[in-house]
Amino acid sequence: MIRKSPRKLSTTELTAIITDYNAQREIVAQNYNAGNKSLRKIMAVMSFLAFIIIIIVFKSFGGQPGFYAVVVSLIILMFFYSWRSSVDISSAKRLQEQLRKLIFPTIFENVDDFSYDAKTNGFVQQIPESIMPKYNRSEWGDLIQGKFNNQSFAINEINLSYKTSGKASRTVTVFKGVVVRLQRRADKAPTLTVRNNRMALTKWVSNAVGSGIKDQHIKVLDEDIEGQYDVHCRDQNYVKKVFSSDGIKLFKTMIREHAQGQFQFATSDSHIYLLIEQDHDFFELPSINFPLDQVEDIIRLRKEMKGFLNLFKQMDKLLAA
């Protein structure tokens, strides 16, 4: 077991924990790789035996029983493979999750009240419906929470998809990336929603009969933003200040630096919620087959956190109007 540590570690303590992890990692990796080799041999033997059984069943009983023998054999093989693989993968994940909880509070030294949780949906239910896509399938990633410059934040990686019903059902990914909850600094500022663009007819209907968003749609004097996003707010003057010429440049910079697709956000009286499309997996450790480098990997992890902290500053600046 990796030894327990205080919340903030000295360089010596950090080195000791990483050294301890790398020693355990090597054992887990050896077991994992040895298990895969053994698994491949067992699977080869089981596949050969299944093939022999199928031939015997076909010759003895004909087509339909033979078909059932094929199906049953495949199910048994897949179940065994999944079970055996999950045992080794779980050991590797547990070791890495334990290390994250120990070292992250120290390497992210600018973040106060830091906490890390693996595979949780965190605050997703709090995100306004105005920017949330419709989904019925979800995969939750890591949740990181803390305070920066006395401003609380939470970062959660998620993958949302929608499976249609009927015979020709299919599953479509509707969002993959990070969602952020950021404490709002501005007091008594109007709520603001910036969401994916709807078609012109939908905009007209929304303005005429309502769209589920209480705040009206307000045009932004920029073709790129107006073409990609709908802006909703009850205060037109506030929107003009936020999306001034400098605000437009800042918003485009934020999209370019932080998103690989859509960049949506909605504010409440107390928080800012962001949906940022991203293919990158943040705050990941190297594969269990490779050691954690105390210099290169920590520099990479800190760079990823620095990107989010910079995003928080940019959001504050954008909404300061």
C-alpha cells in the first residue's frame, strides 16, 4: 500500500510516495501483462475445445443445435475474457486513483481545499437545462474540486449519449468533454445563457411563444458568434457590455484555447456553468506499464490545471461588465 500522507507534501515526501507507487506499479504491470499472456493461451485452448464441441454437435444433431452451441460457446468465451481482464484493470485503476488523491493536493499547490473523486457525476444535475443536451446514456469521469483565489470551482469529465428507440435504434454521442461549475463573483448581475445556435425558425418561435428560457434572445454584433451561438439575457445593455469588441475577442480566445468544439455556458445568481467539448482526457497518469516521471509528468499535470485556472480568470473578466 502507498503510505498515507499529509494534505500538503514536502519534496522529500512527494518523492517517496512516487517511488513507492512506481515500485507497486511495476508489480501490478507484470501481473497484468502475465495475466494477459496466460489469458491468451487459455482463450486459445477454450476456443479450440469450443470448435471441437461445435463440430461434434453439428455432426450429431444438425443445424439448429449447432447454432445454439456456437452462441453459447461465444457467450462463455466473452464472459470469461471480460471477467479476467476486469480483475487486472481494477487493480491498476485503484492504485492510480490512490496516488492521485495523495499527490494532487501538493502538485496543484495554487488550489485550496482540493478534493479528487473518481467516476462520479458530481454536480451535473445542477447544470441549467438550457445548455444541457438531451441524453439517456452517460459515462462519468473524474471530479476535481477546490478553491482558487477564494473562488470555488468543480471540474467533471463526462460523456453523454442518446439511444433512440425502435428496431433501428442507434446511439449518438451528444457531448464529450468537461463541465465546470464556477462560483460567480459579480453580485446582482443578470443571468446570461450562451448556448449552441438554433435554426432561425426555432429562434423566431422561441421569441414568439417562449423556449423554456425566461430570458429573451439577444443578437450579438458579431457574425461568427451569432452564427454559432444563441445569447439569452433579460438585460440587453449587459449583453452589449459583455460582448463589446474586447469581450468578443476574449470569448473567441477562450473557445480557441479551451474547446475542441462547442463552448457553452449559463449563469445563475451564484454560479457559472460551462460545457466545453474536448477529446482530451485531463489529469491522467501514464499507463500502468510506464513509471510516473516526477518532473515531466508533474509539469504536464500542472500545465493542465493552469489552463483551467486561466479559464476561470477569463470568465471573470468576460462577465465583469
